[in-house]
Amino acid sequence: MQSFEEEGNTEAYNYIQENDFKNAAEAPLSTFSIDVDKASYSNVRRFINNGQLPPADAVRIEEMVNYFTYNYPQPNGKDPFSITVELGECPWNANNYLALVGLQGKKIDMADLPPNRLTFLIDVSGSMGSYNKLPLLKNAFSLLTGQLRPQDKVALVVYAGAAGVVLEPTPGNQKETILAALDRLEAGGSTAGGEGIELAYKTAQQQFDKNANNRVILATDGDFNVGASSDAEMTRLIEQKRNTGIYLTVLGFGMGNYKDSKMELLADKGNGNYAYIDDLPEAKKVLVNELGATLFTIAKDVKIQVEFNPARVAQYRLIGYENRMLNAEDFNDDTKDAGELGAGHSVTALYELVPAQANAPVSPKIDPLKYQNTEIKPTALNSNELMTVKFRYKPPQQDNSLLLEHPVNTAQVGKYTNNFTFAASVATFGMLLRNSKFKGASTYEAVLEMAKQGQDTDADGYRKEFVELVKKASTLK
């Protein structure tokens, strides 16, 4: 774990060991869970806007890429998401390919979504007193309250040294009652996070409706220090709760003592998603503009498995998703937890591919195997397929997964959109911030050039903001 300790700063981030290149003949399968968290990008933005480069382990490249909307084609038929694959030259290594795998969740009109049964779980401990914590949090939840419908219900649980219910389940059209309860919140005391989570799930269970979206929304800086508070204790606690049919959204606030590692852990283990709220516009993005994606799950336990054709791909590297990796056998195991896809969510993954014709190996060679045949099959040699991308997901109310397959052939190389270019620019930026050993010929100038090409689908201005952020970062040391 990386701690960021400068002048009293005790922020904590889990260590990231970047994915390395793998030999497609020896390890043809790459398996991982989707990740719809977006916290890393807004947290990185907070550092840069404060005149600092972020610690390397605060930079999770998949979350930075997935912060942005790519508006891939909407799904047809009964499937909850569409599949997009694009292939082009790798920007930081012209000898290699870059492959983009994109999922686009079905957009659902707010009026057509099931009712909400929400339990707000709010940290009101002493560490939440600063302007960018509880005051910002109250404004953020006020924005969310404005989106509630009469069929929705909200309960409010708080925790500091102890936990308590300050608002029993209340219909969404009683906004003044909900806002008054939020307005009364004040910060003070220690942080009994485990007790708060227990009470929030108990409250959520009391208002549980099998036909509704049942969700706990936890808002905190993650600095738990009383009762169940260690990562192991929190993992056990949240894993017990995730099988109740209650989903989890984690919203992070503040700086200085921010515990990103704990927030990410809770979201990953609790059938959840995780966002970092650094300002009110970000609160509006997460809780108003993307409310459906934040609150409503349309596919759960979504896994991706890519099988590479060693006759066409010598080596591959998945960019990011280090803490979402699965064993190959986990793909078909419906008991293995994976990420949830929200209504309208898009998910993007990037692979760097070394073509089989390339001469220079990227990873060390190993001796020929003595007891195993690794010769490439004639079917692979005769195929123009680079890879096959497989997806497994479960409908929200079901426990058995469904399978989708998407073969990718060499004819698709070079057929890409500005989404591909923009996603590549964000990934390149992430590698520069991490000072990744895989960054190759990456430069801030190249990031800006690619990012500017992706401005054509920027209705909300986030891509333009990204360009300005890159410019700021390029001046920092």
C-alpha cells in the first residue's frame, strides 16, 4: 500500500503492479472483471488542480479511461449491452497494435426505471468537517434528492463514534423533509465505519422491495478508526452483505486523510461502484447526469475473457484492471463475483498487441517446454482472427450467467473512430503520470494531439477539460 505523507498528509492507496506482456502461445486467455468505477480520474484531477502530480498508485488507468462517455452504439434485442471492438496502431509503439473493447449499457429513461429504496449512509465524524467534505456532501445529496420520484424512498443513517438513524424511510416527493434532515448534519467525533455499515444494511433490509433498486449510498473520506475498521474486517463485513440483493455506491470526499484503498475495497467487494467527488460539478455528473448508471444495475457479475490467436498475436498486455484480474476458470464459475454494469454505462478496455510477425520480443524468452506441445494448430494458422472476446453476465434478478462471443479479425485493423483515439490519449496520460515502464514513446504533446482529435463527441465538456488538465500536468514536476 502506498501512503502519501507530506506535511501531515496520510492518504492511502493500494499498490499497483502493472500488467506485463504475456505470450499468447503459453497464456492465450486474458480474464478480468469489468470496472465501472471512475474515482481515480477525479482524484487525479484534484491533485493536478492543486499543483501536484498524483502518487503513482492513485492512477488507475482503467478508471481514468472509463470516466468518459463514449456513446458506443445502443444494444439491439434482449442483450443489456452492445459490444464494440476497434483496432489501430499503438500510439506509443508503432510496431504494435492497440485494441479497444467497449461495452455500452442500454439507456433507460428515468421514468421507466424501477422504484428506488435508498439508504444514505453518511460519515459525520470529526474528520469530515472541512469545506470539501460534509458541506460538499450535503450539497451533493441535495442534488440527488432533487431527482427522486414519489415512488422512491430514502432513509438516512449517520455514523461518528456511534451510528444512528436520523431519517426513517421517506417517500421521494417529501423533499423538504429529506433536505431538512441533511441540513441538520454536523461533523464531530471518531469514526465507527463498521457499525455504520451494519446499521445501514439493516435499515435497507427493513425497506427492501424485491421489485425495487435496493441500494446503500456510503459517503465518507474512508478514515475509519473505531470498531471494525481494518481492510480485512471491512472485507468480511461487506462480503456478508453483498448477497442480500442490496447494492452499494461509495462516494469519496476530501483530501489529506483520504483512504482511497478502503473505498475501492468496499465498492469492489460489495456489488458496488465508486466515485470521488472533488467539487459540485462532479457531484452533478455522478448524481444527476449519470444517475441511471450510478444507481441502476442492468447486468451483474460481468466478466470478459479474451482468447488470442498465437498465429496472429505474439504477445499482449491488458492496460489497467490490475485489481480486477480473474483466473481463466473463474470466467465460467457463476459463484465468482465481478463488476456490475449500470443503465447507460460504457466500459472500455485496452490491449497492446505485439503482432506475431514482430521480431523483437517484449518479455523474456523461456526455454522450450519438454513435456508439452506448444505448436500452433493449423486452424489458428489458417484463420485471420486475431482474437475472440467473450462476455459473461447475469440479469440483475438471476444467478445463472449468459454468454456472448465476438470474434475479431485482421480486417478490422485501422478501422477506428475518434473514441479509440481519445481513449488512447487518456491511457497514455495515465502511463505518463505513473511513469510506467511500458510508456514507450509517450509524450504530453502526443496526448494533447490525440485528445484534441476526440473532441467531436463532447456534449458535456469533459474531454475539453481533459485537454486543460493535461496541459497543467505537463508543467508539474
